[in-house]
Amino acid sequence: MPDRPLHPVSCKVAVFSPDGQTVLLLKRHDMDNLYILPGGHLEHDEQPEEAARRELQEEVGLTQLNNLTKRSFWLHELDGKVVLGFTAYSSETELPPPPEANETAEWVPIESLAHMKLVDSYRDFILANRPTRLKFPT
């Protein structure tokens, strides 16, 4: 099957722990340990919510995702593509090793985001939508 060009829209998800203290991020070892939100591009005829769930399962093995909600959109500062930002929470804390050798999934304390190498728009999105404001159920 020939490679198709990537869809110009990407779905990224800030997955929070039920206590609202941590967020799930991917650490990209091939990008000098840059942290990013999990997610990816829409596939042909795929709805954004479907893409968000599929990408989370593919990238971090997360299957128990609750309260997936589209919150915002913006232009990504690294590649100029449209990002649809979702939030969700998960009670899963044990994650399988990621399929990509160049990345690691980590639950990161929200209080440490200011001192991490993280894409600015992702940091802003996480902080603007953290569970203390959303009041996720536990």
C-alpha cells in the first residue's frame, strides 16, 4: 500500500490521573528528551475522537480512557499543523513499554511542568485544562 500524506490535523490528548496530580506525557529520546502529548494524525474517514483513542492505544497502550472531551485547537509551533486538544482521565497507572524505542510514556506531576523540556503549547493546554478546573470524577 503506498504511503499517503499525513492528514493536516493532529489529535493530542492530555490524560490526567483521577487525583488530578499527574498527566501522561511521551518523552522523545530522538528529540533530545522533549516531552510531548500523546496523539497523532487523523486517518482517512476517521473522526477526531476515534483518532485520539486509537493513538493513545497505539502509543502508550492505554485502553481505559474516561471522559474524552475536545477542549481546544491551535496551530502547532513546530510544524504549523492544526492540533485538536482533548482531555481525559484514566485509572490505568501501569503502562506497557511503548512500541517505539525512541519514546517512553511517563506520568508526570503537573507541578513539575514549568521546569521540563515540553512543547509550549502543550504546557499551556495542560495547565489551562488541569483537573482542578475540570473536576474529573475519581
